[in-house]
Amino acid sequence: MMETLTIELNNPKTFSLLKELEALTLLRIVKRQPQTNNMADLLSNCISSEQAALMNKELKQTREEWERVF
């Protein structure tokens, strides 16, 4: 069973203990990905360029239809 956990270290010596456990292959320390608050960075490459173009086309068409109704 492999499970990923986030651990907050309260004591500087704790990290050395974790490194020892890693050396015994009891666990693996995984570097955390840098967090970003920029929505564009979070969503970049979530969909293909072709899919984005299709979505933009459909959105434009929907807006034009909505404007004709009123």
C-alpha cells in the first residue's frame, strides 16, 4: 500500500530520522511541487489547443445566439 502524506516537522532532527528511514527503503521523500496562485499556471496544458479552439468557437456561437433572442 502506497499512500502520500504531508507531514509538518516540529523538530529539526525529524528530517534526519526521515532520511534514515528512506535509506532503509521504508519510505521515499518526495519533493513538493511549488504552489502557485496564478490560475493560468494551474490550468495550462489541461486541454489541448484544438479542444480550446473548439470550446471558444462554441462559446462565441452561444453568445451570438443569446444576443439574437433579446
